[in-house]
Amino acid sequence: MSEDEKNPARQIISDYARAHFRYFRTVDGTVYAQRNGHPVARPIRSQGTTGSHRQELMVGLFRDGLGVFNGTALKEALDLIEALALTEDVQPIHIRVAPGYDGATWLDLGRDDGQSVRIHPNGWDIRTPDPREVCWRRTQLTGELPLPVKGTDGKGIDRLMRLCNFANAQGEALALAWLIGCLGPDAPVPAPFLTGPQGAGKSTAGKMLVRIIEGMSGDLRRAPKDEENLITAVAAGWITGLDNLSHLGPDLSDLMCCIVTGAENIKRALFTDGDVVRSRYRRPMLLTGIDVGVIRPDLAERLLPLRLERPRVRRTEAELWGEFAEALPVILGSVLDLAVEVRAAQADIPTDLRMADFAHLCAQLDMARNFGALDAYRASLDDLNDDVIEGDILAQTVLKRAADIEPGSELRMTSAEWLHALTQLYTEEGEFRPLPKGWPTTGKVLSDRLKRLQPVLAARGLLVDWGRTKTARYIEMTRPAPPADEQQQAF
């Protein structure tokens, strides 16, 4: 076929594509195609198994009687469309949850017809969003959710709690707060850590919580062995559930901190020398496990421990999941009803907690239903601080040394002097007592360790600060004086 005969094919494909699809780019420069009037968009270069734009373009041309075109014509037409789209306005793309107009948020139900849930403080309803308001990105991890039921009067929440084995009402309140937090696209939420004895149904409860947002195809998975695989899994879905964790190494712990509160990953684009691929991620996470060993302080502030207990009556998998699937529309409807109540509630923002957005959500939940979620959240953080201290010999030794500091006074020494004092205090408890593995070897190492422990020590009434004089740097430890009302009560 001559070159002149190829031009009409390229022109036909280009005209058809621009008449039936809207093309735009995201902030990272990826070009997406969105069928007119439909909220789901696909990257035009995608070759994924969930369907590529090239495939839907070929099907559309064939069904509309325009013929079957060879790969060269399609490639050349898409090259032109991609180049033209790079001059269009930037529009964000979302997976599962997205912000909307007028303070609303959207939940993608994963349906082929594009129907989604619009959540607003005035109520929620099911509709197809305007493609210019919301663009959904679908992957293999995007499962389909049933249409939620309206007017459930909280029955779905009662059914969910009967299916899970939470040990107390505080755990139930925090689980609900986390589910509502997962419906928000902007504010980070701590990662629930489902713990309990063997046979307590941790994996089952974790799957149920995930499937309320991700559909019945949502599941838990083993923690990937490297950072790149975990980031890939996180970017492809909304909630990332990791099952049966037995150890949290420093690298995985730091990566989880980034996933919960948000970070950016940059790597070299394939088959290029200088181009990069930029990916931003902030996703809800859920973890299960009996014990993960020592928890680092920065991750402890981003966890939400939920304890489960062994059920008294065992049920078959088929019976349990059959009941959950049947109840899911009612459960989702009840969670949406509660989310509307929470967003309409007015509450002060707690200023003493690291994840203030989630603490505010707990306060709003208490205003709406009086579940005691904020007190439960504070108690959970105290438990995690205890876990951190029990697993860190240095933290225990520092608190023991600080017990000699008078309330309202401070003790100031160089890092080397602090290291000598703490080492002496630890070794004098037993003759020739060896130092534990990981004990600081220099003043600089001690200073860095104390910076990680600073929030945990502050929660136990010990403030650590750094400064310098004209001659040297120092570390200052202070025990604040108790409030005046507590001093009066002491007398």
C-alpha cells in the first residue's frame, strides 16, 4: 500500500477518536482517553488486561462500520492524538475515591456504567459523575461494589460487628472511624493493625473491612520483599492490606510511614536515559498479625491497634462469606449514612495528636453518635507508646535517668556526657553486664536515636530538646511541672 493510501486511514481514526473521546493529560504528563459522557478514563498507552484505549478504539471503529485498521495506522493516529493532548489542560485522575465540587466526595462503585456514590454533608446519592468533575482510573484491583441501600437505620453496622470479633466497643468505634476516613480522598488515616491470639479471625475481619470499600474481589496479601513491588501494589488500588506480618524491618517501617501520610517516588523511565516516571501516593493501609516485634516510634504514631478475640462459635467459610456478601449493600449503606452524619458534625480539632485529621474525624464521630472514638484513639496511642518503650532498652534507661529530675527543672549535658551517664546507669545494674545490641556507640548516634524517641518520651512526661552554647552543643531533658490544679489536689 502506498503512502498516499495510508493517510485516509490515519485521518479516519483520528476524526473518530476526537469525536467520541475526550483526551487530557495529568500532572505527570500521562495522556488519558475518556469516552464522552463516561467517567472512566484509560491511558492511551496502556496495554493492561483491564482493557486499553487502543482496544476500545478498534472495537468502536468496527462496530460503527468504519472497518478494521492495521496497527501502523492506529499507532500513527494515537501518536498525533497524544501530541495534541499534551497542549490540553491538566486534570487529575483518581482510583476509588475522589474529591468533587461543593465539598462533596465520590466513591467509585467499579461498575461498567460508571455509576458512583456522591457523598455530601447533606446526604449521599448514586449518580454518574460529570466527566470533568471526576475521572476514574480502573485497574485489576478495582473490584465492583453493590449498589448501597438507603435508609438502613444503622442495621449494616450491627451486622458488620456481629461478623467481626472485636474485643471491645473501643475497637469497633475505631474501625468505623477508619472506614469513614477511607472515604475521604485528602486526609491521611492511620493503618489499623488487627492483633489477637491465633484463631481470632484477624485475616477474615481484615478482608471484610477492605471489601466494604474495594468490593468482594478485594483481598489481603503478603508484604512484598522490596520497596518497588509494594509501591506498585499501592499505586494500583486504594486500600492496601498486608496479612500475617511477623516482622517490620526499618525499611518496610519507613515505607509504611510514607504510604500512610503521603510521599513521592521517582524512577528512570524505561528505554530512556534522562526521562523519569513520577508517582505520588497516599493510601489507606490495613495490617494483620499476632506480633511484629519492636515497633519504631514514627510508625507507632501512624498505627491503629484493633484487638480481636477468638469466636465462641465457629462457622464455615462458605456460610460466613455468603452472609457477608448478602449484607454488604446494607453495610455499605450504613457506613455512608454514618459518613454523612460525621461530615455534618461540628467538633474542635485536637491539637495534641500527630494525625490531627483522624483525631478530628474521631471527635466528629463522637458528636454524631457518642461512640467514644477519640478517647479510644488516645488510649490506643498510649498502648503503642508502651510497646515502643518495652521494646527499646535505650528508652527505658532514659526514663529511669529522668526519674531523678525534679518536676519543673531540666538537666543539660553534651551528647557524649549523656551517653556516658546512660551507659553507666545501664551497666551498674549488674556486674559486667554487657551492653545490648544496638546500644549507641557515639554521642551523635545517641542524639539521632533520641530524635526518633522524642514523641514517645514526651508522651511519658519527658521533653527532649537540642541547643548549643558558644563552646558546644547540648541535649536538654526537662520534666514539666504538673498543672496548678494537679498540684493543689496533691496537697
